[in-house]
Amino acid sequence: MTDNVVVLGAGYAGAGAIKSLEDELTGDADITWISDTDYHLVLHESHRCIRDPAIQDKIAIPVHEIKRPTTEFVQDTVTGIDTDDRVVELADHDGVEYDYLLVGLGSQTAFFGIEGLEEHAHTLKSLDDALGIHDAVQAAAREASQSDPAQVVVGGAGLSGIQTCGEIAEFRDDHRAPIDIHLVEGLDEIFPGNDPELQGALRKRLEARDVTINCGEFIGEVDEETVYIGDEDELDYDVLVWTGGITGRDAVRDVDLEKDERNHRIHSEGDFRTTDERVFSIGDCALIDQPGDNPAPPTAQAAWQAAEVAGENLARAVRGQPLKTWTHKDKGTVISVGETAVAHDVMQ
């Protein structure tokens, strides 16, 4: 009987693994691809839609342009994984059985128990999220005036927060819209944990775009019109965007695999195998062992690199061959701030 290899997710991890798996298996097993969207989103460019929604046509790639006709595609939301019966549970279809499974479902936004944050904030984890931010910023600007500008607050000064501020600034300037932009970061500097020279370059570009930066105090509470920061500071807002962290998806919360207790991301070895030898995990939903103390970073670059080896390893597992170990190689960082960008340690 032919094995069925199932891949979950159409992000960098899932889409990349499908391409690699199809190249490696060449008919040795059946492939089923499951995703809640029928396109691969170039997520690291999704912030561009905040300024110009027409960009979506360039960054949403239909799955039929990625997969081969022999790969079955199921559009549905994964609700759970039964590792005992080897079944992926779906919202609107019967469960899909697997012999080998690759979990590449990505992540969802972490709200860290901050009161009111999930209820009132926009997030940036999907195309719909980016379009929603555009609509909210546009509507707020229409209601504002130069003497009473719309207040946009972005929480979290990592990659997504910085790029969101840049795109909102471009929208403001393109339309001469009355908008004030505030970037809030609980740690002491934007792009925390990175090279101070890079942090300084990003700060310089944001401030040149009239983005007010607030570092050193965490958001403690949010209501429908105010962000409360630290013990004393308050920011009234018309639009609030939260980009402050990630956690595992609900679909993997109860799966019988070793996971991080706090964020439910799945532990996997350097060959992507989990504590179940039939289940592999990559991308943002995974904590992939690497040399040293830290797992692979939850970046598009890492997910795309890992996907190529993961596809090959799934094929090797089907054939009973030894698996390869993957080590992430950082090729540098490019961060856009509107039309400008900051590059750091980019490999030529």
C-alpha cells in the first residue's frame, strides 16, 4: 500500500516543503497538502498592503501554481492532530489519514495576557490582517484633521512593528493624511537583541518618517480608546496594531508531542523529527534544535531553508533511509521602512 505524506500549511515552510517533497518522492508516495488558504502568502511583503491593497495580487500565489497535479490539495482549517490514529482533524472535511506528517502551520499572535489587547488590536499574520489595517487607518484619517490627527499606535518594535510603521508613514505621506504614528516597545531599544548599529539605523529612519518611539515600558492594559503603558503613561488611539510576539496555533495545543509549555511550539530535532517518529515539524510552529543554546529563528528565511531539507527527509523516511540534519545559515537582514531599507550582514 502506498504511503500518504501529509503537509500542513501554505506558508514558507509548507509551500517550500511541498516543492522539495515532490522533487524527491517522484511517485514513491501520495502527497496531500492542507491549508486554510488556497494561496501562499509572501508574508514578509504583506505589510506593503497597508499602504496599497493592490499589492495583494503580487504576493498571493495560488497553490495550483506551486504544486503538481498529482498532489491533492484540501482547503480547510486544521483543528487537531491524532497521533495515535494518525489522523489530521479538519473543520469542514473528514479527517485525513497520514503515514508521515509535516506540521508547518506557522504561528499566531501572542497577547501575553494583556487585558483588552486581543479584543481591541489589529494583528499582522495574514493578508486579511494587512488589508484590515489599511481600511482602519484610511477610515481614521478620513475622520481626522490637521488640528486633530488620527492616532495610530503600533505595539512591538520587532521586524513586523517597524515595517508596519513604515508603511503607515508612506500611506500618510502619499495621501497627505492627518496621522500621528507611535511605536511602543517594552524593552530598552527597537529591534531588541540585535546589533546596536542596526538598531540605531532603524531608529534614525523611523524618526525621519515622524514616527514617535516609546521604549522601556511595557503595555499593561488596553481599552477601546487608550493604551496604558507602564505605571503612568497613556496613549489614546484610533487604530491599534499589535505585533509583539508569537505563540503556537490552537490546532497543536493538545497534540501528543513534546512542546514548549508557554507557547505550545513543537520541539523537533535538527532533522525535523518530533517525539513521534512519524511527525515532523518546521517553521514558526516549531522549535528546531540547533548547535548552541537557541533554536532556529522564527523567520521566513529560516523556514524556507528548512523546508528544502524537510521535504528530502520526509522522502528519506518513506524509503527507510537515514535523515539529514539541518543547520540554519543566517544570510543577513533587510528591513524596509517604507520606501527605504536597512541591510545588515547580507551575504553577497
